[in-house]
Amino acid sequence: MNEAFPVASGAIGELFFNVNDAVLVAKAGRVLAWSPSAERLLGLSAEEATAPKADLARAFGEGLEEFWRLVASGGHGCIECDGGSDRILEATAWRLGTVAAERAEHDPVDLPGDGIDHRPTVVVLHDVTAERRHAKGLATLNGLARELLAETSLDVLLTRIVDAAKELSRADFSALVTLRDGGPEVDHFVYNAPRNLFPARLPRLVGLLAVPVETKSVVRIDDIRGHPAGVGIPVEHPPIAALLAAPVLIDDAVVGELAVANQPERGPFDSVDEAMLIELAAHAAMAVSLVRARESQQQVTATRRALMDTALHNIRTPLTVAKGFLATLRTHFDALTPEDRSDAFDAIERAHERIQLLAEGALLDHPFTEVPAKEADGIDVVALGEQVLADLKGLRSDVDMRWVIEDDAPDCFEGDRQLVSELLGNLLSNAVKHAPSDSAVTVTVRREGESVRFDVSDRGPGIPAEEQSRVFEQFYRTRQSVSEGVAGTGLGLWIVRRLGELLGGTVGLSSRPGQGTTFWVTFPLEGVAPTREAV
């Protein structure tokens, strides 16, 4: 029997020479015809494929058994040439139903009468590797998108994206960097590769790695070795040849870069790898956007909480003062002199004005980020003391508040009068709260180098050394204050520290348990008048 299967004419000839899919004819465990497209797709020449002992495993790999099953039975199936991780072929096979005409024209030898079906099988193979990989990648991306919406840690999100990049592109290495504030400085570096292959420091985007950031486009290079821009690759890096890198874009701004690479013995990346990396870069942009939005919202919430806590804290002092004077007027009105009554009403009115300022936001405009943009006041030290003491008069009738100005103290200094008053009022009210009955709280004003210094001293219980470093923390209260039930929120000294920083000053304390505490604050002297000593 003639084993050749001529295909120059007829329907099979049309398949062989006019379609891009691989077409072959097989019979009884042997390939009889092998189209030019099959040569290009499967890497075997027609002579090699149709040889009596052809090594078809070179073409079909682990899918060879499935190929012969389709030849024997016909029908439709999928041939995974390398365990599902390499080429995937969609195969359609059909047995030639009537071969008399074909045999008469091409094969005049009669079929043997051995009872075996010797009809040849035509197989058409369509490469669906890219389609299947793309579909699988899209499914992975859909799942990844759900993870991104649920996860709050940027490091976890970026790590998941880097892992997906390595998996979908079947790369040896993958890495992702994000840029600080859209600039060239890297603030996150996540990679899926042996740690010893990367330097400990954060990388710089130079050479080839800088191209996606500078051009806002994908870079795909089969082999970076010898590439003109390859000189920019860091000296310490994994041994790589193929490189694929995509920018991470939020709107039109580059916020990072996602890259995969292969070792020299591996092949280059293809269009499917590029499409997947672009999609993953978009997911990275979404992750960065989500985390930034969450952080921004958390910052807004924290700032709003701080504003409300501060307002409540600052309102509490004038309310206490007003309440004290009202109680005095109610119980001792007839015994008070007209001057005492007038002082009481003035103090209540000042407390009301202070609460009104708080309600209108005058004391809360930019309280923790920047000093309001306005010219600094010339703050008179004597007038400042009168205001602060008057605002707190009546806070405790059994504590004497004193304002002492030393001889070297300046007459005035520059600053925001309202914020300075707020700071000193917090220090003074805190001292009054902890002072023992029938004691004094003293504010001492003096010069210290190029600054004016205010010491607020009490004779209270003092603060243990191990707690002194924490008293300026937000919401922190000493153990003794908590155990003795002293009213407070732990905000007063935190406000003092923040206001001190904003006003260019410095705050601190000295304390000894059982001997009292002195809190101090300094403000810079800029263009101040001569001191009393100089006068």
C-alpha cells in the first residue's frame, strides 16, 4: 500500500494551503501528510513528521496520547502539549467517510480485508494558548480585584500583585515599586525572587527601568544584555535577559512601575504577557488609589475627632469658670460688694465670649497643622498675664494664681496672641487642677537667650519619672490622676505641645514626686522691645 497521501487538489488540499491552522492526515499510528502551517506551529518539518518512526513527542509533548486518541476516534478535543503550562491546541478530527473517490485518484491500491478500519483521519489544530492564558488571566484578575477592595494594607496588596505578575507571565522574577508623591524617589519595593539577589537598599529607577516612568509606556525587550539602556540596570540584580515593564498610572501621573524578567536561559515575553502586565499595573494603581483614599479619609476622621475633642476640652474651662461665678453670685450675692459683683459678671461675660469664639471656630482654624496666615501680634507680657488670669479666675477659689515677671523679662514679644493665651491657659488650668488646697500656682516670666520663657509651677503630687515622657501624648493621663478620679481627658498637655510647635516654641517639664511640677514653654523673640533690665 502506498503510504503517501497526496493533497495537491481537492478539499483536503484547500485545507492544507489556505488556512493558518495546522492540518495533518494520520492513519494507523502514522502521519501521512503535514501542512506548512503545522511545520510553523509544531516545529517539525513535513519530512520529520511523516517519517516511519517520527518523533511526534517533539511536537505534542505530553499531549501525544490525546492526539492519537483523536486520530482513532475523531471528534473535538483539547491537546495540552506540556501539562497545561505551555502550548494548548484545540483539535478537530474527522474520519474520511467515503474514500473511494480519493483512493481512485490518489491511492489505487485496495484496502486490505483484515476487518480493521484503515480510513485516514484529517486533524485541524488551532493554537488557543494565548486565548486560554488570557481567559485564565482575566479570571485571576477578577479575583484579585475583589481582594483589593477588601484589603487595607498597601504592602499586602502590592505583594499580591507581584505574585500574580510572576504567575500569569510565568516569569522567573517580578517586582513592583511605588514612587513618593509622584517623584523619582521610591517608597515601596516589593518583589517575588530570592532575597539575596537584591540589594538591601531601595532601588533607583534608572536606565531601562526609568523608560516606563519617563515615557508612560510599556517596555518589552527580549534580551537586555548589550542593550544601549542596559547600562542603567543596577550592578546588583538577578541574572536576567528578557524584561517586561509597565508604568503604574493614576490618571496621567506615574506612581510606580511593575516589571517581570526571565533568566538568560528562558524565553522572551509575548503579547499576552504584556496585556496581563498592563492589567496588573492598572490593579496596582487601583490599590494605591484605594489605600491613599482610605488614609486620607482616616486622616480627615482623625482631624475631625481631634477638633471636636479640643473644642470640648477648651469649652470645659470657661464653662467651669462661669459656673463657679454663678454659684458665688447665687449664694453670696448680698454679701458681695458692687465691685465683686461686677468682677463676677465680667468673668462670666469673658467665659461666654471665649465659648462663642470656639463655637465660631476662631480658636480652631488650622489648630494642628499651621498657624493662621496673619501678621504676628506684639504681645504685651503684663496684658497677657491679666487676660490669662482673668479667664481662669474662679476656676478654684482655694488656689492662688500668680503672674510673676522677672527683671530680665521682655516687655513684649511677637506671636499669635490668641494661641499663646490658649497655650498658657491650658498649662495654668492643668496646674490649678492638680494643686493642693490653699496653695499657689505661679507663672514666672523671664528671658532665656533669644526667647521668652514661661514657667508654670504648682505644689501638687508631681509626676513619676517613668511617666514624664508621656504626659504630652494625646489622651494620656497619669496613673495618679486616674486613681484619684481627677477630671480630665488627657488633651490639655497634648494641645500645649502642638500649639508650642506651631508657634515656634519649645515645651518641657521638670517634676519630682511629692514636690510639685513646673511646665515651661519658650517663644522666640523677634523684634522685641528692650527688657526692663536694659531700660
